[in-house]
Amino acid sequence: MRDVCIVGGGVAGLAASIFTARAGLDTLVVDGDDDESILARNASLENYPGFPLGVDARQYLRLVREQADNAGATFHEGRVTGVEPVDEDDLEEGFVLETEDGDSLETRRVIAASWPDSEYLVPLDVGRIQRGSKYMISVDEGGRTAVDGIYAAGRIAGEPHQTIVAAGHGAKVGLAVIHDSDANFYHDWVAPEGYFTGRGREVPPACEEIDDEERRERDDRARERLLEAFEEPLDERPTMHPSVAEDED
Ligand SMILES: Cc1cc2nc3c(=O)[nH]c(=O)nc-3n(C[C@H](O)[C@H](O)[C@H](O)COP(=O)(O)OP(=O)(O)OC[C@H]3O[C@@H](n4cnc5c(N)ncnc54)[C@H](O)[C@@H]3O)c2cc1C
């Protein structure tokens, strides 16, 4: 039984996984094998804070996935087709995710972070909202649905269709899952040595103090990785809208 399964390895799902995995929760990201983040269709991502002239969206996605992997999240390739409670009378027992390939994945909590087609959640009655051809999910401020243990993040939760919003919402829902898993105080922070202890305070749970040598080492590693990632352009074109791609064939 995993602590949390995240349906969808796009921006929101990966951001959620970075937080839950760093908090020590056993985190599995399930992502459709032939599917991809809608962001792969972007031609140049120019409104994500931190990239003054923009960034290749596909390179950005690769780096977010690598970050989730570094944080300790694991990945399963497969399209989720259904989610059912292990015991209908006791949701504390968790849920089983069924995939198109016939895999069954058990988890205590589920974060739906897929595209806005929430078909796989229909049997659970989570509170779906139809918007045109899309089916979003109704959530509270922490991404909690009407069903205990089921959350939704990103576009499927009705958030504005922007990358930074999906990432931020994923992080917020990840924090709600951590909170509901009984971590009362939680700030995933790295602070300079002495920030807490210099005032006679204990380093709070989930916070870390590092000395200057460690800070420089981490900074070196981070810069080296980014320089390597952006040394060459990524030779991948944006994915075209399926109807246009069909016409081109
Ligand atoms: C052409 C285009 C250009 C864009 N340009 C910009 C831009 O410049 N700036 C900006 O801020 N935003 C842009 N966006 C919007 C941005 O891409 C989205 O808002 C963002 O990707 C939403 O993140 P998400 O995690 O909610 O969904 P996604 O990133 O789409 O992730 C959903 C994931 O769920 C997976 N999935 C779906 N169904 C299942 C299932 N049943 N089981 C398992 N996995 C499943 C998919 O494989 C996918 O990886 C653009 C979008 C498009 C289409």
C-alpha cells in the first residue's frame, strides 16, 4: 500500500510528487504511456517565472520529472481506467487504481492530475463538473474532493490553463496530502546554518539548516546540471493539435 498515487505526470502531478516524496511519503506517479502533458504542445514557454526570455517547454518538463525522481518519487507507465475503494465502508483502507494494461495499484490516497477527463473517477462520485467537453472535479482549497482520500490538482481541478498555476496548485495539493497524513507543521525549507538554532530554536520538522560549504556544493551541482541541460537545444518539435496533425497526414 503506497501513501499516495498521482494520476498524471504533467506539471501539476509532478509538482505534487516533489512535495509528497520530499516529505517521505511513498509516492507513485502514474502517467499514460502514449500520452503526454498538454504543455508538450507549447512552442515557447515565456510566462513561467525564472526564465526571463522563456524556456523550451519539453526541456522544462524533463527537468521537472528529473526533480521528482531525485525527490524519491517512483513512476509507473500506464493509463488509469478506474479507481475503487479497497473497502467501500472504510475509505481509510485506501484505493485500487486499475490501468489499461491490467495493473492494480494500491494506495492510501489519490491525486487526480490528469487531463480534464475524469472518467476513471465516475464510480466514486467525487463531484464532477461539466465544462463543454471537459469534466473537471470540484475541490476545496486543498484540492480535497467529496471523497475522503481523493484529491485533484491542476487543470482537472478547474484551475486556470497556465503552467505556473498548475505547478503551484500541484504543490498546494501535495501539501494538503502531507497535512492529512498527520504532519502538523510543514514547511519544506532549506535555511542557512543558525537561522533557527542561532535563536535557540530547534530546526522545525521538514526544515533543514545547511552551512556555507554545503550551500556552495549544492549550488555548484545545481549550476552544472542546468548548464548541461541547456548546452544544446532539444531536438523535439511541439506536438501539434490532433485535428491539425491528421489534416497534415
Ligand atoms: C498549444 C498550447 C500552448 C500552451 N502554452 C502555454 C504557455 O505559453 N504558458 C502557460 O503558462 N501555459 C501554456 N499552456 C497551458 C499548459 O500547458 C497547461 O495549463 C498545463 O500543462 C496544465 O498542467 P496539468 O498538470 O494540469 O496537465 P498536463 O500538463 O496536461 O498533465 C496531465 C498528465 O496526465 C496524463 N494523463 C491523462 N489521462 C491520464 C490517465 N487516465 N491515466 C494516467 N495519466 C493520464 C497525461 O499523460 C499528462 O502527462 C499551453 C497549452 C497548449 C495546448
